[in-house]
Amino acid sequence: MWTEICFYINTSSVSEKFGEIELTIENQSYRKKLYFSSEPVTIKLLKDYPQFFEGCTVLLKNCLNTGQSGTVLTFNDSTDTFMVQIKNLNLPVTVKKGGLYSLYGIYRNAETVADPFRLFTQEGLIQEK
């Protein structure tokens, strides 16, 4: 049985970018490594440190669209090529091959899924140029 918990953490006073939190629910403790920064990241950074980013919402900038197959789009952020699963294709912009986009979404471990980046909302993709 899976249980999902959504919580917000005020990280404005955190000085380190990488850290760990502990959550205790009904006498059970859970630990999660996190990246505490609102700065854009790269796919290389996500792949190098998946334990800090998996399940977290991150921002990728200057991603070049290199193709699309159904609800999966392929991008390159100059560090690596990656696939993006878009849950809702009713986007406010038409995604064009060769266009640059900023992507805001949830990272999933690239070693366990083919499309490591998932966008859920219309605000998750912004055309840059």
C-alpha cells in the first residue's frame, strides 16, 4: 500500500544546497535527501545526484526540443538529452522542434524510468525563444 504525503518546507534559512530531512509519522521515521535551492539545475546534476532530486520539483532552463512521440517529448539542456512525460498536452504554447524552453516539473530517477522528467501542469513548460 502506498501513502503519498505533500508538504512544503521553508528553506530560506538553509545555507547548504544538499541536505537531509527527517519526518516522523506515527512513531516511524523517514529520511529524505533533498536539494535546497530554487536555482535551475541540469540533467547532468539530476543524474549525478538522483537521491537528492527524485520526487522533487525542479527547474531546467534553455532546453532544446529535439522531438516528440505522443505525450513524450525529447529535450537537450546542453548537458544531456532526456525525455519528458507530459500529463496534459493542452499546453498554452505549441512545442516546436528546435525551440528553447524552460521546464518545471517532477524528477524521477533515470535509472528506473525511461522518461525521468514529468510535467503535470500547463505552467510546467515556458517557451524561451
